[in-house]
Amino acid sequence: MSKLLEGININKSFKTAAGELMVLKDINISLSEGEMLGIIGASGAGKSSLLYILGALDKPTSGNVLFQNKDISSFDDNSLADFRNKNIGFVFQFHHLLPEFNALENVMLPALISGSPFAETEKKAQKLLEDLGLGQRIKHRPGELSGGEQQRVAVARALIQNPKIVLADEPTGNLDTSTGNDLFQLFVDLNKNKKITFVIVTHNKALSDRCHSVLEMTDGSFV
């Protein structure tokens, strides 16, 4: 498998009234195409901060992030936004669906923002929702969907641009155990059948153990 994403000597710090707060300390991480990686650790360990840097939502204080051997750390904000839109899917603990749009419209948004044709995007979004078991719910708004259904819409939205990698931050944290297990199984199936690379931050060790590999973080470093 070829190398897809690499973080080299990543540090992240914030200036506070009490002094400099180090959130990430000399992190090195490498992901191959088709890999499914779990990252576990207590709250405040730096898991989400690392995920946001790997996904180009934030920049490291020092260090580099390479995507297919291209250093994205040096991209300007517009280039990063375009890069994220075309290459990375995000699934968060809270689905962040737009309440005024229905499921189909929410899924279509990333592709429409990038300039994809409306009819083609609509057809693709509908197929994704059908594949995720939401074929009868495409015209429902988020407030009319269950928590698990909302997260599946968020997954479809993450997949609409055919991302090379999906980054998921506590994706089951807001769901009951059964629904969370179902969602995680969906990730496993997508990884197996579509070879989508996943990085999943979770507190749930029973779920993370279903990944190909697991890294544990404590105080901004890997154990």
C-alpha cells in the first residue's frame, strides 16, 4: 500500500495567561491507503487537535503534514479549503447538518460548492443515501431524523466528493450503544469494500479494536 498521509514532528501550542500550553509534542504518524486507524486517549490528550491538523482544518505550530508526499502545511487558506473539499471527508460527534435543508440537500452541498453539476450531484447523493439505508428519508430535514440517521447523512456528506481519507472525531459519542455499533460497522464495511482510508478518534476501546491498528495518546504524545 502506498503512503497517503504523513505527519512529521508535529507540535501545537497555544499562548495562555499562564504561559505556553503544549497540546501536541513531536507527533510522527504515517498512514497508508486503505488503512483504518483508531486513535484513543482521555479527553484533553490532543486527539482532536491532531485530527484537525491532519485534515488541514488547523495548522501545526511546527512540523509538516504531507499528503501523497505533498507538503500541505505551506498552503494558504484558499488552497487548504480547496484541498479539504476534494480530498478529505469529515464526520464529527455532532453531525453539523444544516437544519433548513433536507438530507439530500445537506449531502449535496460539498459537491455543489466545488462546482459539480447539480443533476449529477443530486443523483450521486441520492445513491449514497440509498446505500446507507436512507432511501426513504432523503426529503426529511435533520429535525425529522433520529440521531443515527443524522450521522448517516453526515457520513454520506463526507463521501460525496470521493475523498481519499475520512477523518472521524468521536463519531459515535452522541449515539446509543447499538446505533454507535451500527455506525462503526458502516465504517468497517466502507473501508473493506471501497478501500476508503479512515482515521477514527474514539473513547470506545471496543470499537477502536476493530481498526487495523490503534494508537493511544496521553498529554499530546503517543504512548
